[in-house]
Amino acid sequence: MPDDAILWSALTVAQVRGKSRLVASRSLQPLKIINPTAPAGRACHAVLASYGGGLLAGDSIRLRVRCEAESRLLLSTQANTRIFKSIDGRHAEQLTEGHVAENALAVVLPDPLVPQADSRYHQVQHWHLSPTATLLLADWTHAGRTDLGEKFAFTTFGTELRVSVAGRLALLDRFALRPAEHLATSQATFGPYHSALSLYLVGPPAGVQFQRLAAALRQLPPPGQTDLHATLAGRPYVVAVTQARDNVLLVRALGMSRLDLEPVYQAVAIALAGEELLGFDALQRKY
């Protein structure tokens, strides 16, 4: 990632008189960072928005996030991030570099990315955690403007997530799809589902925040779902929860629509409302 900080948007959250506050912020187009009025809880809420409600071909968002010791941050988006059509072969990109210090909590709960027909998009995130920090991050993608009949009509789509703890790589997840080459609707890819949500929890296994969130995530599979197998194909949504490492819990969820995956986000928001976490309901605060 470039060393020239002038090219990067940035936000810093720190503890101020017992509450987390946004103490530094810089927004560079097309990104706009919004800091709503402080909620009742101890956490800071920052919202990422874009001019025009999406990204055009050639747009590049570069964001550095820093959570100082003991701080708590909810990072969300204003709405779906639409990736608009590329008419000249260029792609839109988002690069995020995060640093979460001792005993800090960072929660990243964006709305879905919606790559429209003929769009090109690439996203890279690298989060650096101290050994006592906790990160809960969601990565949500929708097939396109499905209400208009547009499904997997984009040209290229790719994401990469790296999470390092104390300088050592703890998690690496990559996904790329080119519908012209990969059959997106095959059972090996998305099948009948149009919305894909991944949740990543990384933190100290003995930590209260990690344990509370891990317990909530393990309850996410819908009632009656005991495993992933062919008989689940007709269900509105399916969820798989995996303990990848002692300090890494991974959730994969597929839904027929965005609304079908809302119960997953709602359950996460309820868990986060505890005083030892954010101290407020992230979704109720948004809507």
C-alpha cells in the first residue's frame, strides 16, 4: 500500500473521558466520512458514504482506520454501495488498512456491495490487531439489481481480506468471480442464491468480547438446519459457522435475497448492543 498519506482518507478513534470519540478524520472524494451524534453507549459510530451513492469506473477509495487502546468503533455504510458500469475497461477499487490497539474493539458492518451490469470492482482490506484487540468484520455482496432481473451481470468482482495479529497473519480470505468464465448459478458457486454474507471474528479466545460474539455467531444457523447438504437448497437462507482457529471464527451465509439475510444482521446487532461491546443496537440506530 502507498506510503503517501495525502492520498488516503483516514479516521482515528480514541477514548476521551471514558467514551470513544472520533478524534481525527479526513475524507477524500469519492469517500465521505460521517460521524453521527454520539450514541448512549461507549462506542463511536462512523459512517462511510460516497457521492452519488456508489463507485464509478476509475474511482479509488483508500481508507486508513485507527482504533486507539480501549476504544470501540462501529464502522458502517450509509446504504448499499453500488458499483456502476465500466465503459472504458477501468475498475473501481476500495483499499482499507486498519489498526486496532490493545483492548480495542472494531466492528465493521457495511451494507451490501451491488456490482451492476458490466462493472469491474476490486477490494482489499488488511487489518492489524494487537494481541488483545477484537475485530468483527462483515463482507456482504449481492448479485446485482435483482429487482430489475439483473443477476451476476458484472464483468469482474474480487475481494481480499487479511488480518494480522501481533504482526503475524491470522486470516487470509480471497474471492474472485468473472461470470463470463465462471457459472455463478452452479451449485458449486451460488446456486439459486443471490446474496452472500461473510462474518469474520478475530480476537483473544479468552477475551470477554470474543466469547460473547462467538457465542452469538454460533447461534446463527436457522432452526432446523443441522448441517450443509443438498436438502437445504430450497431454503431462503443457509448459514455455516466454522471455528477456523482458536482466535478466528468464520460465518458464511447465503440468501435468496438481501431481506432473507436480514435476520443474520439483526442477531449480530442484538449481540453487539451489550454494554461490554457497542452498548447500542447498530441497526435500530441506523433505521
